[in-house]
Amino acid sequence: MVPEKFIDRLEDVVGSDDLIYNSRVTEVYSTDASPYSGRAVAVVRPENPEEVSEILKLANHHSVPVVPRGAGSGTSGGAVPRNAVVIDMKKMDGIEVYQDDMIVFSEAGAILHDIKRSLCKFDLFIPPEPGSLRIATAGGFVANNGSGKRGLKYGSVRNFVAGINAVLPDGKIVRITYRTHRSPGINHQVFVGSEGALGVITGIYLRAIPIPEEKKTYLIPLKNTTEIEKSLKRILKVLPDAVEYIDSKSSSALGYGEEEFIAVEVFGDDRYAERVIDSLGGISIESQEEKRFWERRETLGAEIAKKGSRVYAGEDFAVPFSRLSDFIEKIKDVERETGSEIFVYGHLDTCNLHPAIVSESFEDSMRAAGRLADTALKMGATVGEHGVALRWEFLKGLDVYRRLKYCLDQKNILNPGKFGL
Ligand SMILES: Cc1cc2nc3c(=O)[nH]c(=O)nc-3n(C[C@H](O)[C@H](O)[C@H](O)COP(=O)(O)OP(=O)(O)OC[C@H]3O[C@@H](n4cnc5c(N)ncnc54)[C@H](O)[C@@H]3O)c2cc1C
């Protein structure tokens, strides 16, 4: 139980409109896009770092657990509260572009697509782009060290975080405000990928780069999955911007026939890339067709969800390059053995695959998810970009994290229960 006095003080901080308590609305906050769920005892919606700081000071004083939440689109249970107060960050959604520095400052609750649109006005963009672009917040994406397409050439969002404003678990406000494209130290980077357990991110300085004048997308048919490593090695030699894998089921869901294929995005007018891709039987798609393809790819997960009981569980695996085709084959084995349908797609340049499970029931999907996770672990895979949270069997170096956590959050009030702590 949370002390009434604590709730009263929360109301003093955020006001009654931004405190949800004793209401069924808190149930909406008891889960995220993952199959896990918990219980939100209350929800607060701060409007500035000072309010976040007061909330954390109170939580510390009363030893009440709190969970920062963006859009709740995470698929590993990161924003799931276990009898905790949820800090909904979406009211903090300001965006400011420093055009001449090619830096954008975004408050944590800003939606990635709004940041993209703001940058677009100045002919700028940030390469890491998740399928959840239209829903995910900057804070959640950075807290998960998310990526999406273009991971090999540009890395995850970590490479684009120049500075961070955050509030530590004891309520201390820290402002690490670099507006440069290189910035020293681990001080701000410690929050990237910390999944809401080391501090509440309130603002982020992100690097942006100019939008290329030309870009092309090629679709390369795959005759056989076993060819995939060979083809990928050749494709990577041209240093493409994005490489996506689409299996035959996903291809059909996209409206591209029944053949598995690889989609390659190349910025600029690159003749060498064209020659290599041509030798692999690739064809280019242009203008409206190209736009349509990437739009459909972005909503592929949602399209698949229409086909049955889809759970976002066990569907984010980074596999060693050498095990790629092997892993895809093993996924098909799980599909045959469990009777679930599994659509495989993902960011091939980093071997980060998303096997999407669809079954007749939730239980069947969870069974298939468990089988996939066991298979992935045996093959040396880990989670790629959707966060670890309640899938911490995939996390190595837990001792390092444990000590960091103890230094910053001795009472373990921030997002407890994640990473097994
Ligand atoms: C359809 C779909 C497609 C997706 N595609 C991709 C993809 O291509 N690439 C990819 O990387 N991911 C993808 N994801 C998963 C991805 O984890 C999220 O979309 C995104 O990173 C989380 O954003 P969010 O705002 O929803 O965060 P939430 O789910 O609300 O939170 C995620 C984690 O961050 C923490 N957190 C949130 N806000 C803050 C804050 N301000 N300070 C500190 N911690 C915070 C939470 O406590 C939690 O641990 C996809 C998810 C879906 C549903």
C-alpha cells in the first residue's frame, strides 16, 4: 500500500488534473506492448524537471517505487509497474531545433515522428528509425537504446545522443547540455539503455545530419535462406544505409508475393552499389513505390497482428552473423513444432531479427515465444533493440549494472524488478 500522505503530497506537486488515483484509468498503465502486466497504484504527469525532482524526492522519502513511462510501446515489460507509481512523461514534449549546430533538443515525452517532422523543415534527420516511430517517445527510445533500420552504418540512437538532462533517483537534477556532435564522458551515456532504472530522462540533445539529396531502394530476391550470409557479405561491402530481411510470409503480408527477399537502402548516387546489387538480381523501386514499401515495412508488425493472437514476446533477437541462416531455419522448426505462425523480418545489417508470433490463443503464442527464447540463447543471441527489462536472462555483466544501480539508487525505488533486481 502507498501512504495516503504520499498521494496528497504528489497532488501538491503536479495538481489534481495530473494525478490519477483511485480510478480504473490506472489499469491502462499496468502493461505496455509486451505480454507482461503489473499494477499501477497511481499515475502522475509532470510538466517540467522540477516536478519530476519533487516526485522522486517524495518517492525516496516514502520508499515508494516509481516507473518512468513514455508511450508504453516497449516489448520487454520495461514500463510495467509492480505496485508502483507511473511517471507518464508525455506532457513534456517540447522540441527545439538548433539548425546551425544540427542538434535537436527534445523533451523526453516528445514523439519521435514529431521530432522527425521538426527536423525535416531544416532538411535534417536522425538515421536510427524504429517501426514505432509514430508512437514511441524520445525518452523511451533513448532509455532502451533503440535502433531500427540503419543500425550497421549509423549505430543505435546512443551514437546520436550528445547530451542529456535527467533527474537522479534522489531527486537531484543533472543537466549535461552539449550542443556538439562529439561530447566527452560517460555521464550522459550512462542513461542511454538504462531502461528507466538509473534516472528519469527529462531532455535529450540529439545529433542530426543533412537529408541526402538522392536515395535508392533495391529489392533482392533470395532463392534459398542458406544463401543469406553470402549475399549479406557482398551487400555490406557497399556500406549500404539500411538492409532489411523479409521472409516469405512477411512478404505476402506486405503485398510483395510469396518470395523471401532483402531490401537495401542506399543514399546518394552510388554506381558501385548498383553494380553489386545488380549482380545479386536486385531491382530498384522508385518514388511512390519506394515510399509505399517503407511505409508498409513500418506498419508490418501491426499488419501481422491482424492475423490472430499476436504477442510481442521473444521477438527481438540479435544473432551472431555466422548463425543467421541457422537461426531462421530453427525458427521455422519452432513454427512446425508449436503450430504457431511465425513471420520473420528484421534489420539484417545487424542480424537483428524480429520473429513475430501469431497463434490462436495467447497461451500458444507464449509457448512458442518460450521456445524461441531457448533456441536463441543456445545460439549465443541476445536482445537487439527492444530493451532487456523482464527478459534479463539475455543480459551479461549484471554485476556491473547492480553496482551502478546501488550507487545511484540505494533504496531501489526506480523501476524495481527489472533486470532481476
Ligand atoms: C510496432 C512496434 C515496432 C517497434 N519497432 C522498433 C524498432 O524498429 N526499433 C526499436 O529499437 N524498437 C522498436 N520497438 C520497441 C521499442 O522498445 C519502443 O518503441 C521504444 O523504444 C520505446 O518507446 P516508448 O516511449 O514507448 O517507451 P516505453 O515503452 O514507455 O518505455 C521503455 C523503457 O524506457 C523507460 N523510459 C521511458 N521513458 C523514460 C524516461 N523519460 N526516462 C527514463 N526512462 C524512461 C521505461 O521505464 C521502460 O523501461 C517497437 C515496438 C512496437 C510496438
